[in-house]
Amino acid sequence: MDIRQRLASNLRRLRGQHGWSQEDYADRAGIHRTYVSDIERAARNPTITIVEKLAVPFGVSASDLIA
Amino acid sequence: MDIRQRLASNLRRLRGQHGWSQEDYADRAGIHRTYVSDIERAARNPTITIVEKLAVPFGVSASDLIA
């Protein structure tokens, strides 16, 4: 599985576990909702600092998000 | 430690363990030597697909490189 697909899958799983809409999660991560939607479809190739921001609301590491 | 510094530190450590020059390593990773030099100084904010390429020569995961 490509690294973008792994990130997408991890985000969808974690967001579902927290019961957050993309909008809820985007607000918590400080990232635009459409960007979250794109990443969840593996349509983006984010930088590592963005991945770090994506990790914060879940209380996991950036490393966990791309594992 | 910022995620870029963690990546820089992991790259320098692994490259040292393998005894590779930046040039050797850049060739193995298929990435330009100056870009490797910049990343090792935490002066770049690479995308996750670049981190995946950086991981290949060491036989580790992209996740390991940003841990």
C-alpha cells in the first residue's frame, strides 16, 4: 500500500473511532476541510509538518499516521 | 524536537552507520545530493513520498525515519 493510502486509511480509521466529521477534525487539526478530504482519498502528498499537525488531535505521533 | 530535526538526526545516524557519503546515499535513494544535505540540516520540509524514498536504502520504514 502506497504511503499516501496508508495515511488516508489511518486518518479515516482514527477519525471514525473518535466519531468526528471531517469538519470537526479539520478544525481540531487547524487544516482546511477540503484538504482533509483530499488526504483521506490519498489525493494529496502532504509534507511531514502537515502530518505532524494531522496527528495532534488524535494524540498519536506523525510516525503512527504513516505506519 | 521538531519533526524535520528528528528526520535530519535519523538520516545522519543511519547514513553514518552505513558509512555512506551524502553522495553515495543520494544515489541510492534517487534524490539529489544537495536535497539530502538540506534535509540533514532540517532545512527542508519533505513530502511523505520523499520520506519513503529516503527510507528505502536503509531498509527501514518511512515511519521509522520520522520517529
